[in-house]
Amino acid sequence: MIQEKLRRNALFLILPLLAALLSFFVLAGVASSSEFHKHSIAALEEKQTTVLELSAASAAASAAITLLPGDIATPVAEKLADLSGYFLIVLCAIFLEKYLLTITASAAFHVLFPLACLLGAAYVCSQKRFFRVLAWQLACFALALVLVIPSGIYAASMIERTYQASISETLEDAKKNVAEVETDATTEADTDQKSGLSGLFSKVKDSIGSAASATLEKFKQTLNNLIEALAILLVTSCLIPIL
């Protein structure tokens, strides 16, 4: 009776076993290769470059604004310096996604899919519903592992394309403001050395003070822009993959 039943279900028994072998020996090697994920890796590396540039811009802006006279720029400088730590979190998330691309694919095709196929074969032999349910659950979980990061990268890229111009403009404004402050600081130092008249020196100081206030406002806008860029990156690099 049992032999007749196995003979009748031989095809349904062999197919899951062949699928398990195919998954372990063929699909696992292909899906876990860097070449297979080259487009996703390229997108992550592009985002990584953007994060590094934004982090460098926030650090440079924090250092540059301290060149302004007095302590009026200290709170803004501290906020700009704090942003570098948050950009580091985003950078770690990007590296994690890059490594998990191959790790999750390897785990899915080396372990989960073959195990699901074996449970399917066990269901054919025993007709116990437990094996069938567990096989489907493992197969769905493996599929989710394989697709979660590529689909997250695709969704994130759609959002980032919308805000790419804004992020690029933020970088350019930050670099421009840093360059202006460094130039003004050099000019101020030269003026202090060359000025021998106290009246002229006072006028120069007043001019520098008004320029410093205007520059501080520019850096406040830069801070706001960097926070906006950070929020976008946190959503696309951390929140979307988690969801």
C-alpha cells in the first residue's frame, strides 16, 4: 500500500528534490555573486558617495563658521558638527545593505529554499498539513529575503531622483559658503596687518561684523538644507528597507 502510494506520487516527490538540488548547487552561486547584483551595488555606491560628500560638507561648514568673529556662530557650528554623526548612521546602513545583498541571497538559496523543498517532499510522503504549511512559509520567507533589499533600493531610487537636484544644490551652497568664509577670514587678517589708522580699522571691523551676520544667515540656511537631505537619506536608506 505504501509502495503503491509512493509510486503514484513519485513525480511530486522527485520535483521538490530536484528543485532543492537546483537551488543549492546552481541558483545559490548565481544569486549570491556580485555580478548578479551589480546594478543594486552601483546604486548603493552612488548613494554612499553622496553621503560622504554631505558629511564632509557639514564638517567643513562647522569648521568654517567658527572663523566668524565672536561666538554668535557657535550654536550653528555645533549643530553642523552633530550632523556628521547622523550621516555616519546612514553610511553604515548603506554598507549593511551592500553586504546583505549577497548574504541574504546565499542564505535563501543554500538553506531556506532547499529546506522548503524537503518539507514539500515530506508532505507528499506523509500528507501531513504541517509540512505543507511550513514549506510554504519557508519559501515565502526566503523569497522576501531575496527581494527585500533590491526592491528597497528601487523604491529609494525613485524617491532620491525627485530630490537629487535639491541635494546637489545643498552641496554646492555649502561649498560656496565655506569658500566665502575662508576668503573673508584671509582678507580680515590681511586688513588687520596693514591697517595703521584706528578710525579706518573701526570701519573695517563694522563692515566685517555686518558681513558676518549675513554669512551666519547663509549657514543657517545651509544647516536647514543639510537636515532636509539627511531626512531624505534616513528614509531611503533606513526606513524603507525596514518596512
